[in-house]
Amino acid sequence: MLNPAPNPAAAQPEELTAVAMSGGVDSSTVAALLHAAGRPMVGLTMQLWNQRRLAGRPGMPETSHGRCCSLDDVHDARRVAERLAIPYYVVNYEQRFERDVVRNFVDQYRAGRTPIPCSLCNTSVKFDALVTTARQIGAARVATGHYARITPDPERPGRRQLRRAADRHKDQSYFLWGLTQEQLAAAEFPLGEMSKDEVRRHAAAAGLDVAGKPESYEICFVPGNDYGAFLAAYAEEQALDLGGPGAIVHRSGQTLGRHAGVHHFTVGQRKGLGVATGQPLYVLNVDAPTATVTVGEEEQLYARSLRAEGAHWIAGAPPAAPLRVQARIRHRHQPAAAWAEALPNGELRVEFDAPQRAITPGQAVALYQDDLVLGGGWIASVAPGGAAVATR
């Protein structure tokens, strides 16, 4: 007998809930948990990208099966829905996904940045377009397999807070910092208090074939995580200019070699630089307008301050004064102590107590206070010395 994990934001039993079913063990277990609790529900799988679209172009595989968002995953989700005897539909968001996520991914690389498409997908597709579809079919909420938690805001009745998952190793709150109050009100994360092992045990107890299915760590539309091949194939299809070759320059000013395009590089990269100097070198900066890739020693990767754009504060208005926070600059980055200050025009400055390695433009910075997610922004620039944050 399955016992759903407690969830303070759970919907009322009479409400129809849409479950976002990707075909993986996490979302399938969510469906099984809600079904065991007697919740009225419907399964929805998002068709986001045609895996055959770029097949056969240079560097791209002829077929792409067994990956996140593949046809195999759609079949797995459908089988779970059939086992649970719940209504199930596939909804096509390919145009929205390409416009808001894929094209941004390509344009960011063209600009010399390193994008993080999962955060955009969550805010623009999963908790925007999917919530709209769910409401159109009478569902009040959308339940997903994210490892995160939603709790009431004790100081603001009717508002919600986003918190890190109980299982820190699986926590996905870094990808959710852009959610609005309206989106949080419509979202449900039944796995927020559970560990991955518990999820697999629940899936096995429910007799789900996906209980032992391995996880996918790839970006769903990039086969084999080969960004360069995907970018080249997409740019060829869309007649986009990825930029020409340029110089690889040591931070001292010495030209070390040439490269085929800035989209092949990201801050912190060591392998695949195409230069040999007898000592390890890392990408320090990617300048798209001049097609210059600057490299240097590892100690030069560390910086204390960043500026972010598109800042979002989950509570609503930005804070009036600088805040003590823990800031995360990558999904696998351990949140580090810092000061955060809201700036005009939706910008944000973060100054770390200690220098952080490879702060990368294009990535997100998520802000926390213990397990509470305050918000975040898109990293735009890095100041190696660390500009002082205003009066604290």
C-alpha cells in the first residue's frame, strides 16, 4: 500500500490534478502516489522536441532513442497511465519550446555565454503553458516529479514559499528559482520529502516497469550532450551565423592558437582547447564580438562578485536592503555565503565571502537562506576583485 508523502500544498481530494509525466521513475511515482490516495487525476506528457528533426546532419545521430523526452519515454508514460487506469494525453509544445528554450540556448552560445535551458523550460513551459492546458481541461493543479518543497508563507497569508528538497543530493530548487506566486499556487511536488531510494521503492511496490529506469542527465534536445554538433546542425537548418574562427589568447596577451568558433567554449573548460603549452590552461573568458577566447591558469578562474540580469524574487518585491544569503552558481555548486543586493532595472549583485570557481555568464545564480529559496537571476558579468556591496 502506497502512502503519499505529506505535502502542505496538496490539492483538495475533489480537485482534478494533472500529473506531468515524462516517462521517468520520478513523475511515474508521483502518479502512483496520487492514485493510491484516491486523487482524481489525468496524466499529461509534453512533446517538446522532434528528436528526428536534425537527424543525419553532420555530427548528429540518425536516431535518438532511450533519452529524456524521446518516443521511448512517451511510451513508458503511457504504460504507467494504463496500469493506473487514468486518462492520459500527449500535449504538443514544440513551437513554444523552440521559441523560448531552444532558440535562447543557441543565441546564448552565439553570444559567448553558457545557457541553462532547464530553468527556462520550468518557468516558460512546465509551469506556464502546461498549467494553462491543465486548467483548460478542468485541473486545478499540476503535480511534477521535482525534488523541491512548497510551504505556506507564515508572514503572508495566501502566499507560498519554495524550499529545497529534504534529499539534498536530489534537490532541484536551483532550476525553479524563477517560479512566480501564481505558478507555485498551481504546483505540487509530492517527492519533496522523499529520497530517490524511497521513490524507487514506491515505484516497485506499485508494479511500475520504470522503477529501475536509469536517470537522464542530458539536455533533452542535445543528443549525447554534444553541444557543438547540435549548435552547428541547428544553425545550418535555420541559416544562423555562429560566428567565425578567432584567437585563443593567454591572459598575458600572447596568442596561443586559433579556434573554430566561440560556441565550442565555456568558462572553466580545460579539455578541447586545441593548444599545447605544457601546463594546464582553462577558459577564463569568451568574447563573442571579437571571437576571442582567453585562457589562463586555474587560480585565475576564481572571482568574488557577479552581476545578474532578469532578477526574480519569489516573495514579490525585491528586498530594500542587501541580504545575507547562500548563493548557488551551478546545480552542483555548494551554496556559498554571500551578500546579495537588488539593483535597478531588474539586476542583482552578489558578493561572496570567499572567491568562487568559474562563475559563468549565462548560468543562473539562485539565492537561499537555509532551505528557503529567495529567487535568483541570470549571470551577466563577473568582477574578479569583488565590488563592495552597498551599506549592510
